[in-house]
Amino acid sequence: MKIRLLPTTIDQRGVATTQQHFSCFLIDDSVAIDAGSLATATSCHQKKLIKDVVLTHAHLDHIAGLPIFIDDLFVTLSEPLRVHALDETIRTLEEHIFNWKIYPRFSELRNKYGRIIDYRPFRPEIEFSVSHLDMIAIEVNHKVPSIGLLITDGKSKIAITGDTTTTERFWEIINTNQDLSAVLIECAFPNELNEIAENSYHLTPQTLTKELKKLKHDCPVYAINLKPMYHEIIAEELAQIKNRHIEVLEVGRDYEF
């Protein structure tokens, strides 16, 4: 399984930076996990390969690129884009984004091939298929209905927390799975902003350390969703954690599991 964190910012030379304003992961070039930078960080060729989008929740940094992505492909979509999400997330998209006031309601539109978008609601802890992948959505602890994901292609298996603060069920489920290849865990704020992290239901390096004590697998751990203004200090604090090596997932790099 190949996974890549898509870039969201560029420097003065036009080169992608480590700063991550949006969340969007591409698996095997065809399945997107969240859609923050899905429209802006993909070429025309790459866009046409992506048939499925899986949303962890409805916050803007995770859905921002979805309307423009669909708009870019509107005329050429020969089959509807499959959007997999919780019922609550789908309702939020339809009520607050695809409502004609913010953006067109694509569920009401057609091109010459037919429908544009195909909502595929999933339920937590019930396995569902997305392209060549099997997934289990696991409820996590965030301000809105949110899920983490356990994803396998039959050969490797990764777990992604999505946005969360301290949580229990996520760890219980992934601990029952053998041969876990990697865990991607959020770490949005530095330790000095712990109160903000708690109020917004995110993690800091300190609380992340406590969470990882619940992990029973000896597998690589990658930190994701670092707030861009605090990226360097969060990375420094993560590097100081003892007993568990935590690598910050690099933007634009292909990871093979």
C-alpha cells in the first residue's frame, strides 16, 4: 500500500513546504482520505485516477478541496465520484456546502454520463470496501462526529486516527488486529497550548505520548495534522519523546507499507 500526504502550501520558489493547512492523503493514487487539498495538490492526470474519497469528518480543513475537485471533473466524470462518510458528515455537506448558497448541490446535477456524486454512508465498526481496499471506521473523540480508519489492501494494514483528543475505542480495535504496518496519529498543538488542544479536542506531544501507551503493536508511528504555525516546535517536542520513535509524516513523500 502506498500513501502520500498531499501538500497544501508552497514557498516563494513554488516548492511544497512541510506546513499542513489541510488534510488529504492519497492511497495508491486512486483513493483519497479527506479532501482538504485534493483540488489544488493534484494534476489533471492525477484527478482522473481518483474515484473514491473517504471523509473522516466535516471540518473545513478536511473537506475544503472537495467542491473544487468535483467542479474540475464535472464534464469528464464518466461515473459519479464516490464519497464515503458518516451520515452526519453527508448531511453537513448537503446542508452547509452543497446548498446552492455556498456551492452547487452536485447531487441534483447530471452530466452527459449521468450522476456526478454518489454518497456511500458507512457505519462505525462495520467493514466496507473502497476500490481495492477494505476499511473499518472507528469513532474517535472530536468536536463533531468523527472517525479514524483501519485500512488494508490484503497485504498491509495501517491505522489513521483522523482528528481526535484522547480516545479509547480506536486503540481497542486496532490492538485486536495483527500485523499492523503503521499508525498515523494526529498532533495538532504544542505542549504549551494544551488548554486550546483540550478545548478543541486535539492532541499535543504530551497527550499523544499517553495515547501511545494504549498501543500494543510495535510498529512505526507517524504524527500528522500538525498546525502549520507550530510545526517546528511540535516536531522538536515529538523528537524528545522517549521509549517510542515518532516520525512526522513528510508532505509529498510516498510511503510504502
